[in-house]
Amino acid sequence: MSPVTAFAIIAVLVLAAVAALLLVRRFAPRGGFFSDSDRAAGVFGVVGTGFAVLLAFVIFIAFESYNNAKDGATREAIAARQLFRTAMLFSPGDRDELHAELICYGRAVAFDEWRTMRAGRESALVQGWLERLDRSTERVDVRGVKQGVAYGHWFDRAAARQEGRRGRLAEASPFVPPVMWLVLILAGGLVITFVCFFADRAERPAIQALSMTAVATMVVSGLLLVRFLDRPYEDSSGSVKPTATVDAVTSIERQRDRLAPGRALPCEARGTPRA
């Protein structure tokens, strides 16, 4: 969701809440609907505080999920760079094959899996390159102690890469369940409704409209923030982007060009296999 869209949603819902308050105010008696305003304010304080605590808790958990998505993508990119360096210790044929498939894997992650994660799914294209990498790893001809150590290190880094990807994919599905959304929306609606019944014809309309604007803005903004954090891979401002992956692939490509200049890759620019 872009900032412009979010601002438009907030503006529309806040204006609707203010309109509802002014409509209720037309039928409100002087002094308001409540005979004891202190008691009503106490009840409103309980309702508002309950909503604020619940919203803060959900935002904290959702923000943790958002950070996990960023951390997973970063760890995966770092592991891919380390795999590239490890492969340089193998024979030229094995090295070039593993380097090419690592680049294709990174391209598929950046351009295909980021798209499928918005729907909560992993990419079949990325999975295909992983299987191809596994087959190439099994065919590596290990000679000498140095390559033996490198071969063991390759599996350690491959496990770290897989763990990073698993953490990234785990955050693709929305964290906040529908029941929690229902509770948040009902509680926010209750807070706004309660403010409507503080309408008083003896008060100036602008002052009451300002009170509703403040409350409704906080309620709607909080719900939109939860929605943003709950979908970290959306293609919008502030979402988690494949920046670390793209940087890693770019760096790997430059190094490979120096090692094997002019050699074609087995994939297109977006990670799809060449025909």
C-alpha cells in the first residue's frame, strides 16, 4: 500500500467518523446523552485503553515478524556470497557450474519468489534451481584435503542459505489471524462509536469534530500499520525488497565475469532457464 493510498483511506474514514458525530449531534440534547459525564468518561477510558493495549501488542508482534523477514533475506544473501567464494576452491569446471547456478538462483529469488511470496507461496522456479544446485554439488570431484574442507564448508553455508530462505518464506503468510482482525476492528469501531455519543449541542461543532478527528486518526492509522507490517513483501514503499539479494547477485556476477569472461549463463536475466 502506497503512502498516498494510506493517506486517502485515513482521510475518508476520518471524514466519515466526523460526519457521523455531527449527525448524532443534531439529535443530542444540551449537555449530551450522558447524565453523568464523569462515569461515561471512565467507561470510555477503559474501552480506549483496552483497544490501545491490544493494538500495541499486535503491532509489536507484527513488527517482529517484519524484522524476521528482513533478517532472513539478509542471511540468505550473505550465505550465497559465501557459497560463491567456497566454490572457487573447486576445480574450474565444478566452480563455473556452481557459480552460474548460484547466480540463476539469486535472480529467481529476486524476480520470481518475491512475487509469489505476496501470495504466501514459494517459487517453483527457485526450487528448480535449488535441485539443480544439489545435483551439481553431488557431482563435484573432491581432490585433496583443501577441497575436502571446502566441500564440507559448502554444505554448512548451503544450510545457512536454506535457513535464511526458510525464515523469509515463513513471514510470507499473514501473521495476524482473521479473528484478531475482527477483534481489532470491532474494538476500534466501539471507540469511535463511543466518541459519537459524547456529542453535545452546547459545544462548538469544530471542537467536537477535532476530538473525533484525533481519535479516528489514531484508530485507523494503527489498523493500517498492522496491515502494513503483516504483509512485509508487498510492492509498496517501506516493504521488504530483495535489495540484499540483488546486491549479492550483482557482486557475484562481476567476480564471475573476471573468472570466466564471456561464458553464458544457463538462465535469463530474471532467472528463467534458457530454452
